[in-house]
Amino acid sequence: MSAMDSLNSRIGSRTLFYTGSGIKRTWSAVSSLKSPPYSTDWGRLMKVWAK
């Protein structure tokens, strides 16, 4: 605990913390920028016919 306190005081507050204390996210993913699931959804694959 004293090693964590020492590093946090030198480097910056909340640099090291226990994961059980939780992380507050200030961002979220933008779903409109997601790529289409062509490689994971067989129903969305294009059908190509060769003559």
C-alpha cells in the first residue's frame, strides 16, 4: 500500500488503483462508426454468381 501511495504522489493521483474500486468511463463507443459484420454474419455475405 505504501508503494502505491508513493507512486501516486509522485506520478499523479489515481495512477495506480485497485480494480475493485471501479473505473468511471467518461467516453462511450459510437455505434454509427462500427464496420458492418460481413465477416461474422453469414446472412450478410454477398452472393456472387459466375456464368
